[in-house]
Amino acid sequence: MVNQNYTLLVVDDNEENRDILSRRLSSAGFKTINAKDGLEATKVLNEKVIHLVLLDIMMPEVDGITLLSQIRANSNFDDMPIIMVTAIDVVNVAQDCLRKGACGYVTKPYDIDLIKQKIRQCLNLEPRLVNS
């Protein structure tokens, strides 16, 4: 399966959310690594080869939007695809994330098929649909 060639970093302060998403993505053939916060995510990004980040917005200390900006500021991660996964379903928040360099935005409770589709699009494994 093509997905096995990709390692995804799941960043969420909620352990249950991390575990559920990781298990579902693993069953789809992706390798996953979990991080409970922005500090742990930064450490993983600097130590492992990560192909895509699924990033929660609402986290303590370093929120997802701040972490998105920090990742984008690091030239080592210029092309790192980042999908925001959040309970915030507000158009201007989604637009802000996309302007800051996220390649996608998915709201909770999430549709795992939609997340897998966004992952494949961000990794250029399938074509993007207009306005997706």
C-alpha cells in the first residue's frame, strides 16, 4: 500500500483524540507518531522524518496556529503539509490557517474519510478538487 511510505504526526492535547485518529490512519496504512503538545511536536519534527502534520488548534501553552507559524518560519519545513484538525468551525479561523500555510482544515467530530482524502491531496497522491 502506497500509504506505508508516509509518516504522519498527529498533534492534539487530548489523548483520546490522538489515539483514535492514529489508529484510524494506521488502519489506512499510514505510519503515525503522536505528540501531546507543540513542544513535543517540535521535538519530533527535528528528530524524525515526517511527511505531514495533523495539528489541533486549541492546545495549552502553544496553540496550533502559533505552532503552524513556527513550523512555517523554519526553512527546513517550508513544504511540510499541515492539516488543521479542530472543533472550531469558524470560516475566518479556517481562512487564517490557510493563509498561514495550512494545506487543509477539518473540523471535529471529523469524518475519517474526509481526513484521508485531504491527506492524500496534501501529499499529492490524488488531485485536489477546486474549492476543497
